[in-house]
Amino acid sequence: MVRHGQSTANAAYAEAERTGSTEPLPGLGSEVPLSEPGRAQARALGAWLAGISGDGSDDRSGDGNGHDGGRGPDLVVCSPYVRARQTWEMMAGHPRVTVPPPFLVDERLRDREMGVFEMHPPGALRARSPEEAARRERLGDWFYRPPGGEALTDVVLRVRDFVDELDRAAPGRRVLLVAHDAIAVALRLVFAGLGATPPEAVPPVPNASVSRWDGDGGRMRLGRWGDTGHLG
């Protein structure tokens, strides 16, 4: 799984935290594009894709230490959000990617929905609704559900449904997902298996990072998490 490159909202959230801004960002979360650094990250992901697909020089055998083997994905499934689709388009358009794999979009891979607090950096939430900010702090991100939005546990439910259908529709295929940090952490919990409990802290998923699971015939095992070595 690839998290999209840095978006303009990612950059704006970091700037808001630095300056103490309490203003929400304009627009819709689904329409946020990549920033210029995010576009550069997407191009680097294209070089990584070419390498694992045998289209470039970085063809390494899988060894459980972060190497991806000499075969690229058979199928790509992407979030419908602009920043994820732009990331894949730039990956697939890399000059060393000669034949991009088949591509689908699935609504269940959308980012976590924040409801009435969509496009609100943490400072904006604290300033405009201190009670909600306190409730979020008390419950934690796994269980906090903003009004009209989702907790990460809700994201897990739709990701589990997606994985179940993918297992039936594409058995034995090597699949690349291009989506969001919330989808990555949800996948991690789903693949941990029945009875797995959310960790106390949400594990970080850097922009343009790669996480990988390998099937052993019975379950999916985590091979790498949030790796950014391909970004140089």
C-alpha cells in the first residue's frame, strides 16, 4: 500500500500548527490536490514502481527486509480522492513504467471522514469547539467520532468489507492500493486478524510511504511499514 504524496492540506496543516492559526481550510477534503513536493514524491514512487516491476534497475528479490521482489502489482485499486488519483497517475506516467497494471477506483478507500470538522486543523478545532477537542483527546483517534464523521474503527469496517471482496475477486493476485494514512492503519488492524485490538497510539504513515503485507496461504503478514527509502 502507498500513501499519497504530500497534499496542499498536509502542508497547510503543518503551517497552521507552526503559526498557531485557528482558521479552517477552504474547500472539500476529497478535492485537495498534491503540493509541489507531493508531486515530486509521486514521481519518486513511479521510479520505485518501475523497479519492482522489472522496468528499471532496482529489481530486488523479496527477502522480508523491505525489498519488494522482481514482480510488480497485477492490479491497482485507488481512493477516489484527487490527491490519491494524482499520485497514481504520476506513478503510472513515469517514463520507466512501460505497461501500467489495470486500475480501479473504490469508494471504500476514501480518507477518514471528519464530518462538521472537515478541513479543520487541530488548532481550529480547539478554538471553535473546545468541548469536541477535549472529547477527541479523551477518547483518542481510534474511537473519536466527530459529528457527521467517522472514528478509525468505522474506517476499519469498510476496509474489512473491501478486503473480503478483494479476496474473492482477485485471489492470488499482487495488489497495490493507493490511498490514505487512515486506510493504512485500518489495513494493519484488519490483517492482524480476528480479535486484534487497536494499538494505544495510531502508528505514523508518512506521505508517499510504502507498507507491505505478504500472504502465506493463511493470513497476511506485515513485511514493512511506512517505508520512505525510495524517496532518497
